[in-house]
Amino acid sequence: KLSAISASVLAGSMILLGRPFIHAWMGPSYDDAYLTLIPIAIGTYCASIHAPSFQLLQAMARHRYYSYFGLVEGILIIGVGIWTTEAFGLIGIGYSIGGILGVSRFLLMPVMVSKITDISWRKIYAAGSRVTLLTILVHGLMWLSLVQIEIENQLFIAMPTVAMLYVVGLPALLYLSLTAMERQLVAGIIRQFLRKEASSS
């Protein structure tokens, strides 16, 4: 869940700040680049949400599964990416990367982990889907806030605004995604980290 929440901040920031960044860097005539960025951001989220699964495979010395999975995924991204780029242009590569990562990491990875471990694929899907739906809700509200105040295309105003929105949105996402026991565990880890920082300083 924490991996998914961290991934949501990364992907959400790409989507929220992508358009103003492109406008500031290349100009508003390059809006098509933003349409390419959106599926790549979603693919990045799907790839990052199951990062602990890859670490689990490595810890269990199942490097063969890890290698085969990554090899097939890489071949598909290159092959499909070349075809979609020729067929649809720049947007095609974005949707091919996002689509392949979405299928391989979000849909297939839990099944593979379930077969290797005793973890039920249903539990993995349930945890990932819950955080994903909450991520869509929280970031959707943040995006609407940027649109309502009409600064979604102004990078240096949008950046601090998004940071302030995360001050509210991230704790809300954590609270809604984690159980009471998980929240206590996270709070304990944060307190322990702060104590170490205070003692070292």
C-alpha cells in the first residue's frame, strides 16, 4: 500500500504538472506531448505499485522469474512501441508503454507472485485496486482545484499550489488507504525516524 501511495504521488505530480511544464518549456503548441505523458505516468504508477513484488522475488532467490518477466516486458515495449509510433506518431509510444506496463505490472504481476508465494492474488488485487481508486479520487479533486483557479497552465504558480494540495491530499490518501493497525505502524516508523534525526543533530 505504501508503495502504491508513493507511486501515486510520482504519477500524480507528472499529470498535474505535466501540462504547465510543457507549456513553460516548449510552448502551448506542444499540447500533444501532454497526451503522451498521461499514459506514461499511468504506466509508471502501475510499474511502481508492485516494486515490492520484484524485491520479494529477489529475496526468495527467484531471479529467473524476475529476469524472464523483465525480458518479455522489454521486448513487448520496444516492438509494440515501434509499431504504434509508425501508426499513430508520438502519442502511440505513450499509450503502448502505459498499456503494456498496466497489463504486465497491475494485472499479471499479482498472479505470478501468488503462484510463487502463499499470498492470495485476490488480496494483492484488492489492496492495489483500493489504493488506485482512492488515488483517482484524491488526484481528481486536486486537478479540479487547479482547473477551477485557472492556473493549470502556469508552472511556477501551479508547483507551490500542487505542493499545498498534497499537504491535504496525501494525509487523506494515507488515512483512507491504511487500516488502523497499519496507520499505527506507519506512525511508529515516523516517530522512530524523527527521534533518530533529533538525536543525530
